Amino acid sequence: MNKKLKQDKEISKITFKKGELAAEVEELSGENVFGCYQCGTCSAGCPYVEDMDLTPDEVIRYIILDRSEVLNSKTIWLCSACFTCAERCPRDINITKIMEALRQIVLRHKIDHTKAYEIPEKERHMIPQIAFVSLFRKNIG
Amino acid sequence: MKLLYFPGCTLKTSAKNLEKSAFAITKALGHELVEMDDWTCCGVVSSLSDDDLMRHLAPLRNLIHVEDQGENRVVVLCDMCCNTLKQTNLRVKEKPDDLETLNLFMDRENDYRGTVKVQHFLEFLRDDVGFNVLKKMVKKPLKNLKIMPYYGCMLLRPREVAVDDAEEPTILSDLLSALGVEVVDNPFKIECCGSYHTIQEKELVSRRAYRIASYAIERGADAIVLSCPLCRFNLDVRGKEAEKMFNGYKQLPVFYYTQLIAVALGLDPSVYGFDQHAVDPTLLLKKKGVLEVVKNI
């Protein structure tokens, strides 16, 4: 539970009083984070888990424990909303919506995760539009 | 039967071949796809935060335009558009208050009455045409081909808008069997292809493409069949790039199911559109004797 997350200066300024982080996530997602019993099914099926700094079940634990450094986690941006975890969760918690809530908390503090102008010209012409619209909707507030 | 059709932006650019082949097979099956008027971008990913109604506007506006044309069904080819339209349709049916807010916000549009059924083209082929009917129309059974069906996420999840079972889908393998193909099963068939990470995390997506395709190769597959334009790009283009990352790896050709149907129905090669692929499947089709020496390629 004591992994070192790369801290972002702006994101680290977002602070919460006791219980506020979980409350905000619950309001945005409509999910009960305290329902999680840490079985790890979400992490076992996640296609990105090997690239994540926190596994999805750890993310939920961080929220419950009021550890707002979870907002610095790579995990929330690596989630591509494929709904595999949400489909398999034995407690029927929609983890996909929880990841979106964490992204939204960062984005609603006017901190974008993607800078559109950094995408190389050649790629802009090659990649399907649906990828761009998705990326901008997920990573830019 | 005339079917109202919602294209979406990608079908007009990097997935022209999906549209072209789908139009051709629909015609061959005795139906017609008619592009709807005034369609706009659907927003591609559905809003997942409860308070964010703004992102339901684009899909809802398209559903209103379907109603404006006096239709109660719209057929979609793109998996991501279909998923987004279906999710918004569901949300406004389940939460009438949200629908009222959205209707009031769009004061230049007619109110949405909730009469539209969004249907994926694959569902149309399965439920309205029937794979057994399709089977009877096959002119060139694709007997020598071993193909792995790849579903990705958007066809199957979330379960409320899925076209088939989320863990054990069969719609593509049933279709392949009808065309005479030998189906190669693969547990990665329902895993994400990397989606929009293809922009910022190219190598990660190449690794995913490698993982999905190398398992298929191990099981003897000659090619992959799929339906989503973004999955096609990731498995085909990013998969091709994975050849430089993994020694000895050779990317498999990737088909849209519509292209494969067009081949099996013996339609003119000009509708296949294989020139948009990074790995051209023509060589494979010639090697397997499906396509004879084709004159106009």
C-alpha cells in the first residue's frame, strides 16, 4: 500500500477533508466504493494492469483511505473504459465509472492530461477520428 | 427493405472500406442502406459521470433526427457510435427527468419521444437477415481459411447495450461458420485493443496487438476478423509496427466482417477496399485459392 507515485505539482494541490474524496467519487459515479471487498477480480481481468502503478482494487482502497495522491496515479488515465472490471465485479461495482470520476475530479480543477498540439502531424492524418474524440473527451476538461 | 443508416465520422475517412463493403452486401441481400440526413458526431465515448448531461446532447440530437425522418430504427456500422447512441437512448428512457432537461436545452430541435431502436449492422444480419439465409447465398465458401473472431469492448460491454454475451460471444463465430470459415477461438477476443491510447501510448497498443495476434498465430489462425474501425487500426497498423519490436513476429491480415461476406458472396473486388489496410489480405486470399489471380488489383 505504500507505492511511490510520481507527483504532479498541480494535481497535488487538490486536497480533501476527511471523507470528502470518497463522497465526491460516489456523487460523480453513483457507485458505492465501500462495497468493495478487495477480491482483486477487477485487477485480474484488466488489460492494462501490467502498465499501471496502482492496480484497480488499490485505487479503490486509496479512495476509501482518503489518500488523495491516487489522483496522481497513471492508472486512472490508462483505463480506457472497456468495462471488463465492471462486468466481472462480484459486488457489482462499476469500477469504470469510478475511474471516470477520478479523471473528472482532476479535469474539473482545470488540469488537462493531454496537450493536443503535441500529437505529431503525420499521426493526425493517419489515426481514425474516433480515437481523437475519445482521447479529448477523456483527457481534456 | 430500406434501412436508415447512421455513418459517423470514421466511416467517411479511415473506414471507407467498411462502409463500401457493407453497402454492397446489403444490396446483394436485397436491402438498401439509406444514409440519414443531418447526422453529426455522436461523441464516441458515452458520459460516465452521473451529473454530465452535456455529453448526451450529440447522440440525442442524432436520435431526434432519426425521428424527424419518420423512422424508428437506425442501423450503425461503427461499434463506438453504436455503443454511444445505445447508451444515451437507454439513459433517457430510464431517467425521464434527464430527457426533459435535454429536450428543454435543445430549443431548436423537436423533443425526443424515445421511439428509436439503435441496431448494429451485425444485429441486423443476425436477427433480420439470418445467418442461415446468408449461408445459402454464399457463392465462394471460404473453406481453407482459419480465422479468429475479435470482438473488442464496444460490441459487448456494458451488458445493457451489448449485442451478445459479454464473456462468451458467438455472433462473429456464427457468422464465420456460415461463410464456411474454420473458426479459431481465442481468449483475447473480448479484450480491449488499446482504444484511443493509440495516440499517446503507441507502443502499449502495439504490445496489445502483438499479444492478441500472436496467440491467434499459435492456434493456427491465418487472419483476424473484427467490426470496429478503431480495433482495425490498432490491430492492423499498430500490429504492423509491432514487427519492429518483437523479433520474428509477422502481423496477421485483419478483415472487417463485411469484407469477408463480400468475398464469400462473390462480389466485385472493387468493393473490398483492402488498399486501406497496413497488411494487405489479398495475398492470403490468393494463397488459399479464395481469390483467383485478380485482374484489377
